[in-house]
Amino acid sequence: MIDTILITGATLPGGSQSDILVAGGVIRELGSIAAPAGSRRIDAAGLVALPGLVDLHTHLREPGFEQSETVLTGSQAAAAGGFTSIFAMANTLPVADTAGVVEQVLSLGQQAGYATVRPIGAVTRGLLGEQLSEIGAMAHSRAAVRVFSDDGKCVHDSLLMRRALEYVSSFDGVIAQHAQDPRLTEAAQMNEGSLSSELGLKGWPAVAEESIIARDVLLAEHVGARLHICHLSTAGSVEVIRWAKARGIRVTAEATPHHLLLTEDLVRSYDARYKVNPPLRRDEDVLALRAAIADGTIDIIATDHAPHPSESKECEWDSAAFGMVGLESALSVVQTALVDTNLVGWNDVARLLSATPAAIGGLIGAGAIRAGAAADITLHDPSTSSVFDVTDLAGKSVNSPYLGRQLSGSVRYTLHNGYLTLDDGLVVPAEVVAASARAGSQMEMGE
Ligand SMILES: NC(=O)N[C@@H](CC(=O)O)C(=O)O
Ligand SMILES: [Zn+2]
Ligand SMILES: [Zn+2]
């Protein structure tokens, strides 16, 4: 196992060039560095070095839906996409609503070793929206849960939402809301508008998202708690968040890569790869989300990686599952939608996909390339342009909306705690990564 890695000639997010020396799991030094004896050298000329990406919104599907994804395969998808930390959503079977389940997911993540896996706890028992889950027990468990969400479902009951906000504010936790009024979206299949009428599909109106966000920012203000809004998809949602932030309300918001690039027109194909919650919206919405990223109204980009087996996608639109995989393609989509269009620079990408999601999720020490920090580093080649292909997917499911689409850039190397999880574009084998992870944790324990 190579313990010392010298990355040479990388471009840091701010634009300057530097070598980066990694040893013993941490970044030792930045600058112009001579190669230590026995070190591995990675030539990063032309590559952008980003702090390891952090995804606040990943569905890993284990326990319960292992035919779609497992903690191991989802972590491999993360490594392929340049992610070194992922927050695992609670809509598993059993639901992650007890200390036992979140500790299980934490352990599976540690064994796999590809990324820091931080479980998200359910807000309500069984995601049923009736009683609060064991929030305190999950927060004080070995998994130290800080983010709670019923994602997939909206916490619709106002009193439960209020109680949940009150509860998590006692330990600076955060509720991540999937904003979808259930009554306004019964049997909904796509964005509501002229296209849904034309296609004869039941509509999912923007107001179903916006009204929940409006209610919840007011509840967060009333309680003085922190609130996070998942996958913003409409121009109106941006306006509500902008208003709330101007008022000093402690709200953060995320957008997914797909809502920054794709529009509802794709639904014309009736290809269920484009079926997602919230649905793909109009051009105006995509432009409003991009502008909100550029002006800071939207704080982070999160993938909402939602793997589904082929049988749930290769079927009629109405019966297909909602969701798309997104870890492997996220950085290329962000480059295509935001960097190539000059809306943001790599410094902003580092903030949107690493530093701020780490801060929201309470991940200490992540989000920066600096001496002394854990060596979580992503090396990205922005100069490429290629057709996204099924071989670019490293997880178990292939429900990507980007297959066959031209995207910019590609992730070349991912380092997690100082060892490679992606090496020259190839996911490092599971046994090698697991052994590196074990060696690292023994070192931490001083053995
Ligand atoms: N985004 C989706 O369309 N689906 C997600 C649930 C969710 O994020 O709401 C899933 O778990 O499949
Ligand atoms: Zn959701
Ligand atoms: Zn989700």
C-alpha cells in the first residue's frame, strides 16, 4: 500500500498551481515539493484539485432495496463522481428511524471505505408522517446523526414539523424537507402546465412545492431552528428562499444537477429515465435556479442519486418509479450547466459541492484543501468533452438521464483519507480500498 502520494502541478480552485503532498491520510504540504523517496506521483497538470465532494442527498437503498444499490456500490458510484462524503437518505427498509439502523449504515460505509457515509435519520417513524422518530437516540448514537429527513415524503403535518424543528435545534441538527404538498400532487406524473395537458399526464404544480417551503421557512423563523430545503425546482421556490434569507431566517437550499440542466420537454419521449421527483420543469425555472446558484440564494448542489432497477424504469411512464442516478455525472453536469456558461468558477464549485454541504451536515474538517486537513481530494479534468456512457456508471443501477448526452469534464482521481478510491478514471477494487480503510482506522487508534 502506498502511503505517500505527491500530486504535482494541480490547479487549486482559486486558480493558482501547486503540488500537494499527502501522507498518513492527511495533506502535509502545499507548494513546490520534491518527491519523497518511495512516493507515488500523480501528474495533475491541467487538472483542477477540488476538496473531496460532499453529497448531502444520496439514496444508498441498503437495507432493504439491495437490488438497486448497496452502501458499497453507492460508495463506488460516489468515488467515480469525485465524492468523498455522502449523506444517506432514510427511505430504506427498515426505515432509518432508529439508532440501530443508522449505526448499521454507518458501519457498512466504514467497511466499504470509499467515502465517509453519514446516515440521515427519518423525521417520522416509518416515514408515515404520524409520530416523531427516535431523533434523540439517533443523534446520540455512534452515527451522531445531524440531518433528519423524510425525503421521498413530505413532512406534511405542521405540528409535527414544528416539533421536529424544535427538537433538532437543541443539538444544532437540521431538518431537510422534501417540499411536496401530497394533496396537490396526488397521482402527479410531471410538471403541471401546457405540456402536461398536451401529453395527457397528471400535473405536479409548482405551488405544491412553493407553499410547503413558505410554510416551513415561517415555522423555522418561529422556532429559531435551522431548515434545509431539498431539491428546489421552481422559480417561485427561489423567490420564497430569497425572501426568507433577506428576513434572516436560518434556511439553506439545494438544487440537483438535473434541475440545472434538463427540462420537461424530455418527457415527450415517455422515457422514464426522465421521471423524477420533483419533476423536470420549464426553461424559466432552470434559468432561475442557475441564477440563484450564482447569487448565493441556493447554497449547495446535491445529487439526489436515486437508483432504481430496470424493471421499475423500462415500463410505462405512469407506473415507472421516480428518481435518477446522479453521483457519477454530477461534476460534469455542473461544469456543463454552470462553469462552461461562466455563471460560477471552480472556487464556487468547491463551496457548492464540498464546503457548504459539509457545514450544513455538521461534517467537521471537510471542504478545504489545506495542510493538516484529511486528504479528501478530487482531481478533475475540465478539458474533456464526451458522450456519457453506461460504462461511466459505477453503481448498481443505470437509470441515468445523461446516457448518450454530451457532457464536459471528467473526474480522474479521488482520494479519501489519503488513499485512492478512483485511479486514473477507474474505481479502485473493493478489497484494496477496504484494506486501506482498515489500515487508516488502525493508525487513528494508535496501533
Ligand atoms: N427523487 C426521486 O425521484 N426519488 C427519490 C425520493 C426523493 O428524493 O424524493 C427516491 O428515493 O427514489
Ligand atoms: Zn425528495
Ligand atoms: Zn431524494
